[in-house]
Amino acid sequence: MRVNYMIPLKTINFNHMKSNRRDFLKATGAAGTGIIAGGLTSCAGKTDQDSPVVHDLSKSSYKQTFNMSGYSAPKLDTVRVGYIGIGGRGLGSVRRMRLIEGVEIKALCDIYEEKVNQGQKALEEYGMPPAKVYAGNEEIWRELCHDPDLDLIYIATPRYLHHDMCVFAMENGKHAVTEIPAIQTIEQAWNLVETSEKTKKHCSMLENCTYDFWEILVLNMARQGFLGEIVHVDAGYIHDQRTINVDKNKPWRIEEFINRNGNIYPTHGLGPACQVLNVNRGDRLDYLTSTSSRDFTMGPIISDLAKEDDYYKKYVDKWILGNFNTSTLKTVKGKTIMLQYNISNPRPYTRIQQVAGTKGITQKYPLPSRIATGHEWLSEEETNALVEEYTAPLVKLVGEMAKKVGGHGGMDFLMEWRLIDCLRNGLPLDMDVYDAAAWSSVVPLSEWSVANSSAPVKVPDYTCGSYETNEPVDVEMKRGGGNTKLKSA
């Protein structure tokens, strides 16, 4: 049976929530309330002195028990992987990961046995031994997590399952990586953090856009000081998915969208923005405001479909996710992020991505990607010279390999190669549990803000203050690694 974590905000009485984090956040799923100005207590952290009155949903008595940022888990010469979910994303990863030295794909899990068979075929094509099969019911993934022959659980399932699977994997001694977002409620975010710290197992999101070649370039430019101090990032996820949104073969999508209104898929744009701003590694997200338009497209589409197909009749007049969501986030150090989300209008794809510093600006979309240090964009020749100069060591090492293997232009493979290389060399992961919690928290926090006339709402400090001394992402690979190769076919 599916567990529905998506409690409609209109059912929540925000005036009668207890201050205990576990009690009230468990009850609401997303939020309780309290209005504060000035400092917050414990993990709520410090707030910008110039900030307005901010609704604090994060009052927490939790104290960090172990800092997972910068944590080097024991080296794994061979990373034994178990997959939960062998749909499009999962199967694509199996095909890429089978190529990486030091990887053994030991287990495949899906409700549908035919999906597992596709994964087995991918292994057979490459001369690899068959994996253990877990299939047939919605709880079979728990048996996979118990398997003592696994080191890493790769989760490519519908969003509402990510939290439970990550926690169960870590509790059973496995590192966990998950498709995005990692959580749906603030309580789930804290639970990820507590479990990762307790078990000393990594919990990382599979946010492939942080491995986009251009965005790694910009991150390296920022590290080297070319852009000066970064002060603002425009980011987003704009993708016409009107057909996918109502696909009967993916019913979890429409079930989620009729219950939520905010930015429910924030991390493609937010992840790279947070890395370039050193969020959780020198700075942190302080508070956000969020505004959604009404829905003008999906409701009519569903009504039209219901005229021909009874399946859609139960969804008529139920869709509440607005067409456009715009969220503004501010960090403790006064930096800002504008984050947009739109998946239901006829528009060309864009992640907006624009990084503004005191000495220059970069822009990925609209293409072509560009750089400026003044009133005009640099010429193609000047831009190419800067690309050559600031291409990060990670891309120089693996970039051509990634382009050949593929996966969203190579960034999927680069993400997975980097993950395996870090695990094999005992290196900290580029995205840790605090990133998974903070970035994903924009989902419930944006919902709360939208439901409360765009009121500002506090972002919890999942690092409990350690962000001030945590080291930035090692884009220069100064800590080592880089010795993982492709297998010989």
C-alpha cells in the first residue's frame, strides 16, 4: 500500500502546533508555524539582521551528532550496487554503471518483473553475471536492503518513496543515492540527516545538473575568483511536460500534482546555484518566499481527456499545481536566488541559469552560453578562451569519456563516475545529506509560502552551524581520486 505523505495544507491548523519538532512536523508533514524576528534557537540558526518577520517552521532541539560534510567513508575497492526501480532512469543508470571499473551490479528490484529482466539483459549484453532479482510486490525492496552483499542502494522510484528507501538503506548499513527530490516534508528531511549522522552512511541526491559541463565551468570560475564575489543566481526548471503529467502509465505524477502547489521539483536549478554560492559550506539558505500562478492549462486538458476516457473523471477540477511558481531565496550572507518552475506551458526547455558576481556574469540559457565582464557579452573567441582556461580538472579528466557514454549529454555518467570514484577512494561526496535536505526542503516550504500569501518562511539549518567551517565542493579534485577507469568490454 502506498503511503501518502502529501497532506493538503488546508487541512492543517497552524495555530495549534506544538513546538516540539518531531511532534508537530510529523503531524503536519510540511509545517507548523511561529513568527519570529531576529535570532533563532539551535538548528534554526541565525537570521539576516535585515530580514522581515519570518515564519519559523524549523524550531529544532536537534544537535548534530556527527558532521557528514567532508566525511570520508572507508574505501570500497569494489562498489556493490543494488537498484530499486528499473524504469527509464534506473535502466539508463545500469547501462552506464556497468561500464565503470570497480562496480558490481549485484541486485535489481522493481515491482514489474519485465523491468528487472531488461536490467538483466543490459548486464548480459556486457558479459556481466546476472544480478539477484527482487520483484513482484511493493515491499520487496526491503529485502534488497537487507542483502549483506551490497554497499550502495541506487533509488530511481517515484518521489514519494525516496525518503523511506534512503532511511531503510542506511539503517541496514548501505550508502544511499536517490533521484530527486529526496524528501517531501521537513520531518523527512530531518530524519535523513539524523539517520545519516547516526549510521555514518552517505545519503546523496542524484542531481545530474550539478555535473553539467557549463555549470562545473562556472563553479570553477567562481572558485578561481574570475567572477568576483557571487551575489545572485537565476535558476529554474522550465520543461513542457503537459503530456507526461497525465500519463496513465505514471499515475504517481498526477496523484502528486493534484495535491501540491509550489515548486515541487526545485533541485535541477537550485543544486548548481547552491554549489556556486557555497551553501552549507560557508553560507546557508536563510529564508524564502514563493508565489504560484493559477493553473490555466492542466485542468482543461484533464477535462478534455475525461470526455473520452473514464480514467480521468476522478481528476476533473482537482488539479491545484499552478502553472508558474517563482521562489526567491536569501542566504545568511545576503546572497539571493531566483528560482522558477513551470512544466505545463508550451515553452522551450531552459534551466535559466545565470550567475552574477561583482566582476562578471555567466549565462547558460538561452543558448549559446555566454560570459560578460561589462555591458556586452564577450565574443565567441573570448568565451572559448575562457572555457579552455577554466575547464575544471574533473571535466578534463572524464569529460570526453562522459560524452561518449552519454546520459543527458554526458552529465549523468559524469555524476555516476564521480560517485563511484569518491566511494572507491574514500573521498567526501560532492552532494551530502545536508544538501539533500536543504535543497529538497524548497518543496514543502514553497508550498507553505504559497498557501500563506507568499509569506517568508525560514529554511532549517540542517548542518546545525557547521556550515560556517565546512569545506566547499572539491571541484579542483585537490583531495585526490580520479583513478577510476572504464572497464574493457
